[in-house]
Amino acid sequence: MGIKKTVLKWAAIAGILATTASCTADIDTFGTSDYRVLNEISFEEQDGRPSISANEQRIAVKLSSNKDCSWDSVTIDDLSISSLATFHTVLDSIGSFPKDSTVLDSLARKVSYESKKIKIGSKIEIPENDTLYIVVVSESGIPALWQIAFSKPSESCDTKSDKDSDKEKSSSSAKSESSNKSSSSTGSDSPKSSSSASSSESNKTPDSPASTASSSESSEETHIPADAPKILSLKIASMEATIDSGKIHIHLDTLPFLADLSNLELTELELSEGATCESHKTGETYDFGVGQEIVIKNSDGESITYIVKAGYQIPGSDFNDWNGDDVIPDSLWGNANTLITTTKKYTSGSMTGARIATTALLGKTASGSLYSADFNPNNVGTLSMANSSTWPDGNELIDFGKHFNARPEYAEVKFSYDGSGDSCDIYILLESRDGDKNINRGSDDINKLVASTWYRSTTNDNTGRENPDVVSISDKDENGMRTLRLKFRYGTPLENSPIENSSTFATSLQSSNKSAIDNSLIQGEGNESVTHIRVVFASSADGNHYKGVKNATLIIDDLKLIY
């Protein structure tokens, strides 16, 4: 079942926590649904299966050959979307398709679309530029914007004469040229080649986001034309930003921790010859925390819109510095090494990281853990902590979350896992809180989920359960570690995310002990200000309920946030 927020919103308005018996996010709701997920789509005229990138909300469709050498429309053969949601074609012209999830959600709310619902059997006209935009609209009226890029066969039709084939190719070439001209006139922020670039990018999106190849790299390719206007270098607060070749997303990931990202100076902007920028000026300050769209133009009217975002790393997230069995700084990183050590420093080859292992004590399972949290800040006694009847959910002994104000797009961490049938948890939640620490949380303090990304698996290569937030998992490096890349989902988590089977959205505490800590969240819209970050690594995903496999071992190193 999905994550439902209407009941939680009602409780928030009342200023109290609901007291239902549910302890997971699998709770029922009243009112309308916000779900707007596109799970599957296919067309009668396709060749093979469409490539669907759920994280980027892009679909690439290769069309099959036909006798008439014409591809003016397609017919919906199969369509799977969220229950009660509807499917519509967009009426507006769209230039460059945003990468930033916040910008994409904002754009979705602005576009107009056909009132007629698209269903299985519906025929849809293919635009001249071969790129179609559609929206999946939730029962509550919230739209999710998708791009469908069609690619046509390059070979001539067998039933045509060579002369007719040449004529068709000439017509197709003229049509393509017309499409490019049309694309350049859709708005000042639209690059002349935006449609073809988006199509090429979508075609490179892998069938599965969990491929061992670096699917994140291929899915972000834009293939900016060589003669298009470009940003050659850019500095924010005198620090050099990263400009990945062929991509329109520029990011600075290494600002000082808790820097004011809303007031940063653009200190350098070097452009290609003949290019100009009217949207931003050096010496001026901007909010690079939420991201800026910097438009670059040349004298021919071509334009490229770059998305520029900045942020910082969590101190100690390289896990190189330790004080005994505690990661430095221990003001940010905590563990449950109380009765028995389950988390400790790990070295192998050229790496230094953390070894997190599940063990057993007095007949009970104790998951290894490392998190941005304080363990047992209320100083609950050892015998009480060991009593699962008093503490049915061990997470209520922990005060999760540390101060954090940035809005990352991705997270990467090196890891290996040997669970012997157990499952590990690796997740990050971005929160917007009224208060600070949860141990001091008042009845009127509302904590919202702004964004999330979650990995739960029995293996270290993502085989098994679906993890929709996973972009890629690499092959093993020289130290036997794989690099996991996760994409943050702002707003409602993706369907089938492991967060659905967690206590994140619990509406009541499981322990009646007065020292129990309420870490619960209600679902936010995704545009709230970020105030805290919750990072969790656990060798047993259900370890907070004292379930797991002894000696299940998770090793981690080098957590990085990418903006």
C-alpha cells in the first residue's frame, strides 16, 4: 500500500500526534489520493520495449518500420499508472526538459494539458520534433510531467522505389530542420537543439536503473552541440564548480558545512566565444541552494539553460577519522555501541571505513548501525533497554537527525554487504522541523519529510527487491567495494520505496515509557526549507524490532552528496 498523508495532515493541524496503533507507513487514509506514478507504457508501433527512466521522468521509444514510411501517430497498447490517476497530453511548448526534480515539479504545475483522458487504444499524434510531453494527474489534481522521445528507423522502406525513398528522406530532412527552427522559437530559455538533445539523452537511459554500469552518467547526457553557447567555467563564492562535459547540470559540492546557500556570490562566469548571459551577473548573489537556471545565448538566437546548484558535505562522511569505535565528529555521527560493539573502524587495502555487523546478546538480535543521531540521549537504563516488551521499537531510544540546510540531488556511498539472507538499510531523509532535537519535541512541533532516498537489499548488487531510488551500482573496486548512487525524491517518495515498510510515518509511539522519542514525520510537498538530515546505515533492516541474522555485515566508506 502507498504512503497516505491526509490523516497525518489532519493530525498536524490539530497540533497533536494521532494515536492509532499503526507503526509503519502502510496506513489507510481518507480523501483524495496524490499518487501520480507511471509504471508502464507501450505502443502498437514500437520496436522492442520503451526505455523508461522513472527518476528523470523520461521515456525513449524506438518505432518499427512500416509500409508507408510514415510515423504520424502511435496507439497506446498498454498503460499502467497509479489507481485513480489520469493520463493527458500537454498543450504547451516546452524547451529544455529540467533535470532538477524541484524545477520539474514546478513546471508540471504550470503546463496546460488536454482535458480528454488517454487510455489503452487511444491514438496520439507524434509532434514534428518527435518529442511528446504528457502528464499523469493524481486524483487530487497534482500533475507529474513526462517526456516521451520517439526515434524513427533510419533505413528506407522495402516497398518504396529508390526515387520515392530519396523523396521521403528529403522530406524528413526538411521536416527535421523545421522542427529545430520551431524548437528555437519556443522561448528565450529554450536551446535550439533541446528536442534532439533530450531525445538522444532518453535513448541512452538504461532499461533498469540498477544496472551495474554507470546509468546515471548516460541518463544525464545531453550532447550539447559543439557550436552551441556554453559555460566554460563557473565559480561560486570563489570556489570552482563542476561542469561535466555534455551536461547542463553544474554543481558545487564542497562549500563549508552549513554555509548560507541562499546568499552566495557568482564570482566567475566564463563563456564560449560570442556567448552572452543576461540572466545572471558576476558579483551578484543568488540562492544556489535551491538552484539557478542560467541562460546562455549566442548571436544566432541559440540558447542553453544550465541548472546550477551548490551545497556541502557532512563532516566525517569519509569515515577516515575515529576516536576508538566512534566516527569523528561524534557530535554528528552516532551508533549503538553500548552493551556490545557492533560498529567499528575498518581498514582494507587503501581504504578506511566503517564495519557494521549484527550480533546477538542475551538471546536478542542487535543490529549494527551508524547514523546522524544520538543514541539514548535520555539515559534509559541498560536493563530497560534490553527489554523488548518495554521497547518494541528500538528506534524510540534514538534521537535522529542533525542540522542541515542543503538540497542534494544524489548521494553516493561505497559499500559491501554479506547478509546471509538478512537485508541491510542505507537511507537518507531530509526534514523540515519546527523544533530542533526530537527529545525536546513539543506537541505543536511538526516535522515534515522533504526528500528521501532509500536502499534495502539482501545483496550488494541490487538483485532481489525493487529499489526505485537506485540510479546505479558499480562493479567491485580494488578493495571489494561497490559504489551505490541514489537519487533524492523530493515530495512523495517513489512507489515501492522501502520507506513504505518503515516507522517513518508512524502515528503513535510503540513504547509507553516516558523516555520514548518521537521521530515520526508527516509527508511534505518537497518545497519546504530543509532543516535536518537523517542518515542511517544498518546491517539488519528490521534490527529496530530485534530481528536479523547474526554476523550480517555492512561495510561503508566515502559518503558523498552531489548537488
